[in-house]
Amino acid sequence: MSPRQQIVPVILAGGTGTRLWPLSRQSLPKQFLALVSDHTLYQDTLLRVAAGPVFHPPVVITGAEFRFFAARQAREIGIDATVLLEPVRRDSGPALLAAAAYVEARYGADTLMLALAADHVVTDPKAFLACVDEAATAAQAGHIVTFGIQPRAPSTAYGYIKCGASLDGAAMRVASFVEKPDAATAERYVSDGYLWNSGNFLFPAGLMLAEGARLEPDTTAAVTAAVAKAQEDLGFLALDADAFAAATSKSIDFAVLEHTQVAAVVAGDFGWSDIGAWDAVHAVNPADEAGNVTHGPVALTDSRGSYVYSDGKLVAGIGLEGLSVIATDDAVLVMPSDRSQDVKALVARLSASRRNEVSEHLKMHRPWGTYQTICRGERFHVKKIVVEPGGTLSLQKHHHRAEHWVVVRGTAEVTLNGSVSTLHENQSTYLPCGSVHRLANPGRIPLELIEVQTGSYLGEDDIVRLEDIYARA
Amino acid sequence: MSPRQQIVPVILAGGTGTRLWPLSRQSLPKQFLALVSDHTLYQDTLLRVAAGPVFHPPVVITGAEFRFFAARQAREIGIDATVLLEPVRRDSGPALLAAAAYVEARYGADTLMLALAADHVVTDPKAFLACVDEAATAAQAGHIVTFGIQPRAPSTAYGYIKCGASLDGAAMRVASFVEKPDAATAERYVSDGYLWNSGNFLFPAGLMLAEGARLEPDTTAAVTAAVAKAQEDLGFLALDADAFAAATSKSIDFAVLEHTQVAAVVAGDFGWSDIGAWDAVHAVNPADEAGNVTHGPVALTDSRGSYVYSDGKLVAGIGLEGLSVIATDDAVLVMPSDRSQDVKALVARLSASRRNEVSEHLKMHRPWGTYQTICRGERFHVKKIVVEPGGTLSLQKHHHRAEHWVVVRGTAEVTLNGSVSTLHENQSTYLPCGSVHRLANPGRIPLELIEVQTGSYLGEDDIVRLEDIYARA
């Protein structure tokens, strides 16, 4: 790669990925799941653009509800990211324009910014970097460059790009962006040389802002103000809520790309997938001779071309053909893999029935660790709680429930009505209803404890937070 | 029905039903599951032959490991059954001959005995009783009468009966019994008027014993001795183990029916099914317009002819066609319904891998109630324990684990190193490693408690039983 100014990678990590239900849910969406490697998709994205001669340290923009995932998962892989928090959801347009405003303010208008979705897969990172280098040339020459993907099949799951005249280097002008086609149109697009629109972009931050100001002046003014008034908060940069809320919810394609005259495209072939649905997850993982991909304890007999994911329980299949089976602790999805696009509508229908399995996981993530419901009855609720080393729950009390804690691993520091004690493995304590208490892990290994709640009302909302180091009080 | 001597119903309840895995397992086989009504198959069988003008109180014969199911489930529906315990498995021949020996000894050799499998379904009990009446006429005339079923399809899952000359009344001689055929042979059998062999029989107890003594003299002598030396034990009648062990393992068809000259058959059409596999469970339950049968929280979209069973977790299906999905707490089975017969081989393969899910349920049944693993870690194990009113666990100790008990419902009587105390809802106690303890429910409602075990070895076999009211010490 030729020497040039460093690029600022910006990771857009605010999506909810409902088409990968039941694994991906609002409480833990797909970018924060390990679907194709030991790292999560978000971590793999960060590692792909690790700081060095080519890249500045990354900027992440995500929803406030995902801030601890974004920070913890970056920390786990030793990456120091600036995390911008969107106070409300406004789709990718405002998010990307806000990030551009941040990059311009911090590094200058000419700085190249690489906007990447946090939940895409790239199996050939070297080819990806080469493609970034080609795009940088066109971006420095004044283009917003999108990465077009050589279609592997006439997919109806992607928008397409019709390429125009060649520019200097490998880039071409964009003749037009076209929406997700039907099957026949997709065939025609592929034979006419159209590319898949990957939704990842490279551009000078100031150019994107200028195009935004021209095409979406109110939104661009709103997000620029939201960045200017942003507040540091526990290591995050929280965009100003009032200002950001004035932005119009719109994708960056609709807001800018489809209307600007400076769009360019470089064609890439770097094993890209947006793994937007289960068939894509199947395709991106290595299959056995029969075309099956399995994860977890799975026993297949006489089966072909199937994807089976289990997060723990035994899944047995006999005679499966082209089927997807996804089994989590509290939900199972079964469908022919070619119905993968229909999961989104299924989730919408299930949401209407207000089932917990739609949006929440049994295991819930908190800044201090996790908790998981393991048993529930009419007047009791049993949870397994894991507190990371140094983690501290809020100082709290409950009006309607008492709690029993049994430490099964590690060391707990328990504050109960002002007095502090230490519990070791196999010790327990009782927290009467109304007592003011706090749990912390002063040790070096995760603290695991079993909590048995009893009472007539056991909702998560019966919690009075008196103090909280994560500012949730 | 014409007035005649009362018939003794004998329920054979010793099977293990592996083709209905993962629901039916060695630790709780299909006859004790509610698969087609609110009652278990065993209960429905008992209710079909309830004591009254036609029937004596029932006799049940089952394996010692199932004795508490047999007793409790009979009690639940207010039926007073005599339960004979087979000390070892010897297939249906010895079981049925032993029951015949018991019936002859108790009621006399001419007494009619109706031998019924505990795990069959009859959807038209009136037609069944009419058929029993027809069979009784032939039985009293000196026949072992089998119930032949008018085939609904050329099934390869059943043995067939070729009918011979008509006898007095509705019965016919059996020309021959034939094994489960291939598809082409099954077609021919059906067009030739063969009947399915249901494996249920009516006969004078003494006649069956005489035929047994002639055809299987050693086995018949063995089981007769086992009945003569049987011991009353906690309300069960335990056949003598040494005597019974000398019987040869053989089905009653192989042992007697296929060789005797006194076999007769009555054709029945009473909605019979042996629900031997999942496709049969599907067929016997009422389906919706699309041919789907579901049980539990199931959401099907665009699906036809499918069977989906969930014991609690949400199961969602999109575009299912002729598929069976069975989801239990710890295992999921997916297959085209026409592969239902292959489950037996799958279970055999899984058994070789020694997975718990094959033979045990998460919820285990004990004479005093149930326990269920709800969470397991390297050095801890959490169970939910339910003790029925009056239930008492053994006086016991553990070498390698300590236990914490938290009562979440009802009242516990806890004996700890000789002193007895009472715990109410929301109270807890600690049982150190090596302590001698006992748990009982002195109350009127089920006692529910959460047990947290900690220690370096947590196997079920770390239990020293010092006393046990169920004679397991």
C-alpha cells in the first residue's frame, strides 16, 4: 500500500439483526455474537482495521443500550476505541454523518473515513485492505467510494450497483444504485455486470458532511450540533440527545449516496457477506462433505445441506435436507434454509404476542457481568449471577422480594445495611425484603453465585438504585 | 353386553418406548406420558377397563424401576390396582404368563384375563368394549383371542394376522401370524383382508398357562414359582427374583401365540394405535386444517402436515412440510415424519456416546416426588426439588458435597445430625459435607425447594442411605 495519511475506521454497531432470531435479539444483537469465529463479528471488524500505519484507532458509533458490549468486546481484544453513543435510533444516515462530523472535528475535513458495518464478514482481510487502498485513491480525488461486491449468485437479498465510467485507478463512477430485485431481474443484473452494494464506504469526512449539508441540511445540522455538544460519560462520548433527536431517520443510501454526483465504486472480492440471514451464516462457515454446518452438540444422520446451531442442548436430526435448525435456551427455529428471509416477519408477528423470547435472552448482560434466569415459579425466581473481577452492582433495595445468595465460585463482597462482609465459595447470605445491599467482586476470577428470590412480585423493575458506578441510579 | 363372569384386566406396563425419544426415555417411558389426552397412556388404559360389572379391579405388571409411576398414576385417577413387579426384564412372554399365574391363583383357572399394553391408544372405548364382549364369547369357548385391527393403510410398522375359519359369534380362527412386511407385501396383505396384530389378548388364565406349560415349560414353571413366592413390599407384589430370572426373554407372540392351536381373532375398529413412533402420535391427535398437530408454545407459519411438540420453550417453524419437531428441556429432534421408525437406531447410536439425554430426563421421578437439574457448573449443581405431601427422602449423607436448601413453597421438616427443625417459605439451611440429614414434607401442599450443591464431586452416586421408608437403603 502506498504511503498516505492514516484512515479513520468508523464502525457502525447500532443494528438489531432480527433476521438471525432466535440467536440475535434486541438484548444482544448479531454484531456482538460469535457466529463465524471465536471472536464476535464486531471484534473481527475491529481487528480488520487495527491501528497501525494504515489506520487511526477506531471510532465506534452505537446505541446507548449497547455501550457496554461495545466497550467490553473492544477491551477483550486489546483495542482502544472511541465509542460515540446515539441517544435514539435514527438509522444509518444520521449515525454516519455524526461520525463524519466527529472525525472532521478531531482530524480535519480532508481525513479519510472508512465506514464499516459491525456485522459483516470478510474472509480475505488482505484482499479487503488492497481494496481499501484502491478506494483511498478515488476518495482522495474527491469521491465517496462504495465497496461493490462481485456477485457470487443472482441474490435477491442485496441492492445492486450499476457501474459507470472508469476513474483514475481501479474505481468507477456509480451509474446508479438499484433496490433489491426480484429473481429474474437479479439474473439480468448479474449478467450485465452489476455489483452487490455492500454498504461500506470510504470518503473524506468533510466531503460527506458537505454532501449531507446539501442533500439533508436539517439532519446534517442536527448531528453536527449533537457532536459539538457531546458529553464524556464513563469513557463514552454521548451525543447530545436533543440535537440528535432532530435528525430524520433515513439510511445513508437514501440520504446521500443515491443522490450525490460524487459516488464511486471499487469492485472487491474479499469473501464478503453481510450474513443477513441464516442461509448466509450457513454459506460463510466451512461445511462437511454433505454440505452440513453444525455448531454445538448436534447429531445428524443421513442429512444434507443443512445448518444446525445449538447453544447447549442436544439437537438430533434425521434425514434433513436443506433445513436450518437454531436451538437456544428458550427458543427453537426450524425452516427450510431458503425461507431465511422470512424470519424478520416471523419476529414481527411474535413481537405482537409480547413473548419475551423475541427480544430478550435468558442470559442478560450488564456492565458488571451477566445474569441468567435458571428457574422461575409463581413466587420465586432463581438466577445465576456472574460478576466480573472488579465488577460492582448498584447499591439497591427491593420492595417486594427477599434474596438468598449462595457463592459457588470466587469471592463476594456483600454490603448489607451498611456493613461489609466477604463470602467465599460455599457460603451464603440472606437479604431481607427492604434491606439496602450491594454485591461486588473484589477478586481476580469471576464470581459466580446462585440467587434465589422469593416474594409476591419478582419483576426486574422492583429495584431502587441508590448508587451506581455505571451511572444507572 | 351380556351378563357373564367379570374379566380381570392386566396392564403390561414394563416397556421403554425408545422410538418416542426425546420425550420417552428409560427414566420415564411413554406409557407414563400424556401424549394424547390430559391423562397418561397408562391412565387412559386403566380408565378404559375401570372396575364395575364387566371388570375386576386391574392388575398391573411392570419393572421395579417404574413401580412408583404405576402406583402414583393409578392413585391419581382413583384406581386401586394390584401392581406386580418384574425383578428383571424378560419381554412380554414371562410377564404375561406370570400375570396369568397370579390371576389363576387368585380368581381360578376359568377366569377371563384381558391382557392390554399400557401404551396403546383407543379413541372409541365403546367399540372397544363391544369387541371385548365378542372376544369373551370365543375365550369362554376355549380360545386365546387376539384383537385384530382393520388396517387403515398398508403399514410396515405392524405384524399382520391372516384370518381363518369363522367360529361361533364374531371370532375367527387365526390362520397365521406374519411378521412386519415390506411395503409391497403390506399392500397385498391389506387387499387380502389381513388384520393388524394389536398385541392385546383375552383368554382364560388357565388356558394360557396350560399352553405356556406345553410350549415353554421352563419359563412357565419359572414364572409360576415367582408368583407363588412373591413378597408383599410397600404395597407392591414383588415376584421372586431368583425364580423369575430363570424365565427366557421372549415376546408372548413368539412364546405362545404363533405356536398354539387355540388362537382366535376378533376384528376391531375402535380407533386403535400403538403410537409406536412419532408419526403415529401425529396421526392419533386431532390436526388443524393444514394437517398440523402442535403441543405447547408453538408458532407455525406456512406449514403443513407437521407435528411439533414443545415441553416449554417456544418452537417456531416456517414452511414446514411433513416434518416432526420434538423439543424437550435438554434435547431437540427434527426429522421428516416418514423417518419416525429411524429414531430407535438413532437412540442406539446416541447411547453408545453415553449422553445423559438419551436415557434420563432433566426431571427425575422418585417415590417422594421429583428433582430437576436447573443449572450445573464445574463445582456446583442447582436442583429444584419437589416433595409431595407426606413424602420423606432417605436419611442420608454425602462424602463430597455440601448442600444449601432454600424453601420457596410449602413447609420442610429438616433433620440435621439428629435434631429436627421446620423451615417455611423463604427460609434456608446449610448441610455441611458429611452431615446426616433428611428432608420431609409434613404439610398439605407440595414442598418446593432450591438445592445448591457445592463440592469437587457431585455425582448422584455420592449418597449413603442410612434409612429409607421406600426400602432403597
